[in-house]
Amino acid sequence: MIPSSMFLAHGSPMLAIEDTEYARFLGRLAKGIRPKAIVIFTAHWESEITTVSSSDEVYETIYDFGGFPDELYEVRYNARGSSIVAGLVTDRLKAAGIPVRQDTQRGLDHGSWTLLHRMYPEADIPVVQVSVNPYLAPKDQFRIGEALRGLNREEILVIGSGVTVHNLRMLRWGQSTPEAWAVEFDDWLLARLEEQDYESLFRYAELAPHARQAVPRAEHFVPFFIALGAGAEGSEPEVIHRSYDLGTLSYLSLQQA
């Protein structure tokens, strides 16, 4: 059975080549899930209007980062797109009154390919990449995901690729234990999810502890709300992984049945 949605942390680009607990988790996770296609909302593609990759060609692998080992730039993730699945996503968003357009040129950024390289290294599952608009309210992000509910019945997996706690200025290099404030922010999110208190989640910026530290800019957080909206109605998100890197970078990941 394909889950209705996942929120997966993509963290550092080094995820693609480092042998870490989280990288091994992604490999194990994918062994039991074999979708016909993947729709992935990536924090590293921002646009005012929700934009859907709609080519059937092999994607270019985009290295949207600098200063990393040469080995990382040698990784290629040669997945193909799917204009059919892109059309399905586009039609659903339009039907929900969400402005949408298509793109036939953009490659896969590291918010997509580092995760997928660990999950499906053969790159043999079609991928449709979708942009995010970090300036939309959380409730509007949820609506975008909500428009895609039920795609798992077509054996299509919806992934929100981002990070709950993402503040590059507050990384603690060489630190293996997480900072208390980062843990408290994630704890607050999980408590609201358990209570199904979505209204408080939508107001996280004013209600959550350490919200300004955890989410100095929303682009990495909005895939959380999109994935939440794409979950089956009434289903409770399940924590499938939780760890931290560099003191504050959260690898909290969730799945909805």
C-alpha cells in the first residue's frame, strides 16, 4: 500500500554520499514502498505560482550548492518525468482553485534528488517535481496538499521535502547532541498533530516555542503543511524517523496512511 503522503527531511546535500543513520533509514523505508510515480514538493524550488515539472525526458541533476566534495558533484540522478502525472496534478490543483502552471525545462534540485537517490538509487520511478511559495499562509499550503489527496489510490506517492528546524546560522558544527530549543519546537509540532489541532499548527509562528529560531524563513517548512494536507482525511501522521545533525538541523520525518 502506498502512503497518502510523506514529509521527509532532506538536510545537508551530503545525505547523497554519507553513510549515516538517516541515509540508511531512507533505504529501508523505500524497500516496502514501490509507487508508479512520485510527486515531490521541494523547498529549493520557489515560485509565486505553484509550478509542476511536466516533461517526459530525463532530468538534469542540479547542484544548487557550493563548497562540497567533488564526489557529491559526480552523483547523477537520471530519473524521468511524467507528463501524464504532471497533468493529473495540474488538473487537481486547478479544480481546487489553486493557480498552477507547468515547466518543461527545470532539473531536479537537491531537495529532490538527494532523498530519491537514497530511496530509489536506480532512478527507475518517474518523478514530478513541484515548486513551493514560502509566502503563502500555512492554511493555503495545506490546501495545496489537500487537492492531491487520494493520489496513493493511483499508486502515486506525494512527498513534501523540507526541514522542520532549519536555521543555517545556528548550526553547531561537530555537535552530535541536539539543542534543547530545536527539540522543543519539534515536540510542540508533534503534540499538536496528536491532538489534530491544525488551527494551532497554522499559527505556529505566534504559538510555537522558538518558532523564529526554528523557521527564520518558511521555504523549508511549508512542505510539512503540504504533506499534511495530502494525507488521507482523519489519518494521524506517524513519526517514522527523528534525529538531529549539527546541533539544530532536524531530520524529523512523518508518514500518513
